[in-house]
Amino acid sequence: MDSGTIGLIIFIGFFAIIIIWGLALSIYNKSRGTISVVLDKYQFMRGEKVTGKVVVNLKKVIHAQKLSVSVVATKQITERQVNLVRTPANNPGGMPQQDRTNNITLFEFELPLDGEKDYLQAEYTFEITIPQDAAMSGSGNLSPMGAMIGGMGPNLQINPNIPVEIVNSQISWNVNGHLYIPGKPDLSGVAQINVT
């Protein structure tokens, strides 16, 4: 076997391990119960209050450090290296170009709901105001210069010697309920919202 085939086998094996681990973790978490986020509505404008409840429904008592709810805005930017001329220098081996995705947290506010204790079943109401100056929602394409001027942060690595095209840019808003469990995987629930 050549090195390319061996590399492909290793990649597929690694990918399979990740999938199996994810499935096992999901089954394990479901066997412990659920954390759910139930909102009064799912469409918001900046300045509005997000109201709802976090529902804890566990199958047995779990001692946790705390329970919280958070509102998070994440910008996902997909960039692609632009090879104007395909040569061994800028595209070794003629490999296909690959997209790279960067996730940048634009806004996050976490509200504690309860502290360290034994949890089983309960409901916690909450309200969190989305600030007027919170990150703008929506999607659209940005030029690399626009991305840099817009302050996308250090996670967006643009090599000035290699042209990069921003192929997709979108903001997602989520409300997350999170139960922090020491020494074990945490439990969480999420609800997606739209913010304009």
C-alpha cells in the first residue's frame, strides 16, 4: 500500500472512533436524563427579553456544581484558499482545496439558576435581556478585507501571501441550559432563537 492509502485508512479509522465515541456519550447522557430549554417565543429583536424555563428531568439524583442558562451568539465563517494557478508550489500533489470553518463567540451571557446540590426534577424560570448593541444576526458573504475590518478576531487566520475567499458567514443564536457535574460529562439542552 502506498502512503496515500495508509493515510486514508487512518483518517477513516479516526473518524469512525469519533462517531462511536459521540454515540456512546449520547446514549450515556440520555440514560441519566435530560435538561430542556422551553421558551415563551423564539423570534426576538435586540433589546427584548428572552423568557422561558429550564426543565431538569433526571432519572436518578445527580450531585452537580451548578445549573445555569446562557444566551450565546456565534459567528461561523467558512473560508477557502484561492489558488489562482494550480502548481505544485501552491497546491502540492494537486489535492483538492478544502474549506476551513472558524467559530467566533460574539456575545455570551450566563445566568446562574441554582448552586451546588442534588438535582432530580425541577423547573427554573428565567429572563435574559438581549442588549441593543448585541451582535447583528443574519447571514451573508464577506470579503476577506471586510472580515478583517469587521474585527473577526484572532481565530480567523488569513495569510496575506495566499488569497482567501470567505464563502459563507452566518450568525446563530442559542439559549443553553447547562448542568455542571464534577468528574462526569455535563448535561445540557439547547434552543435555537432568531434575533434581528
